[in-house]
Amino acid sequence: MKQQDFDEAIKRLPSPVKIDTDIYIIPCINACCRFVFEKQHFYTNPQENELVMWVLKEIRY
């Protein structure tokens, strides 16, 4: 696996607010692995503004 493989997977991620699932798996085209992303919720200030983003959970070979 190369950095380019990970970069391509990032480009294929959908918006986390438009997807109902908490786990999103992207198979790598050039390597025998899968990137597993988990939806995380972060609160940015005391007014509880919520930031939702994908976080890499693991790489499965």
C-alpha cells in the first residue's frame, strides 16, 4: 500500500452527514486491503456546535 492508495480512498469518502451508517469501508483498488472509517462527532465549543467527520479506524489486509 502506498500513500496514493490512501489519498484515493479519501477522495471517495461521502459526506458523513449524508450517510446513516457509523462505519464506512473502502476497498483499495491497487492493494489488497480495505480502509475502515468510523464516523466521529466532535463538539467545537460550549454552544455544542457539532463537527462530524470520518476517522480512520483500521486498515484490513
